Amino acid sequence: MKKSVNTTIRKRICLILALCWMAVIFTFSARSADLSTQDSMSIGILFGRLIVPSFADLNSQMQISFADKIDHPIRKMAHATEYAILGFLLVGSYADADKKRKMTVWIPAVIGSLYAVSDELHQLFVPGRSCEIRDMLIDSCGVVAGTLMGYFIFVYWKNRKIRETGR
């Protein structure tokens, strides 16, 4: 079956975006532990300002203490989120009406998970960073979540198009 121009363009754009997003992930992972901690602490303080009503009234030590307490969950959510985005983009670059449904999910999920493993191994060479199996699993879960989200959106659009056009 001949591919539509829109499908080809979508797949190419998603592939380019996925490769760019991989570069963003690599850049985050290449940051030293100190810089990475500063980033997550800044996000923790921002989170406190947005969520805790009297956060601005707290002294700086208490604000830092709050940010420190939520640092670990923020880091793990960041891991899952950045890889969910990657999974979503990989599905967009692979999904096709002619492909088997299982492959539309599994191939992007495997590619994203392998990238997660390579990214953790890369962190072995970054000062103060380490390679954590737990992070590989969190990253892979993020990839699967993004892949499934992308897949369900793809199926929805495909079915909507079939209903509208009758083919």
C-alpha cells in the first residue's frame, strides 16, 4: 500500500524530534552531579512556590530543606518524563497503518529502553554521576508510558479518519 505524504512527513518530523530529544537527554546526563543537583533543587523551590501557600514566608533554609526533601521524587519524575517524551516521539516516527499493532508499540519501546541503558552507562564517565539499574527501569517505564500514549493517540486518529472518510 502506498504511504500518504502526510504519514511520511509525520514520521520524518518525529524521527528528527526524537533524535534531538535524545541529544537533550544526553546533555542532561553529561552534567556533573553538582550541576544536576542545582537543577533539581531549583525545580524543588519552584514547586514549593507553586504548591505551598506560605512558601515565600519561609526562610531560605526552610525553603532549601523543603526542596531537598522532594529532590529524589523530582529526579525520578524527570527521568520518567524525559523518556515518556522520547517514547511518544519514537511511536510517531514508527507508527504506520500497515504495521502490525504489536510492533508499533514494541519496536519504539525497545529502542527507547536501549537508549536508556546506554544513557545510564554514559553517566559512569560523568563526575559524581553513577549508573543505576533503578534509573534504567524508571526510564524504561517512562518510554513504555510514552509509547502507549502515542500508540493510543495514533489508533484514535486512524479510527477517526476511517469514520470520517469511510476508508
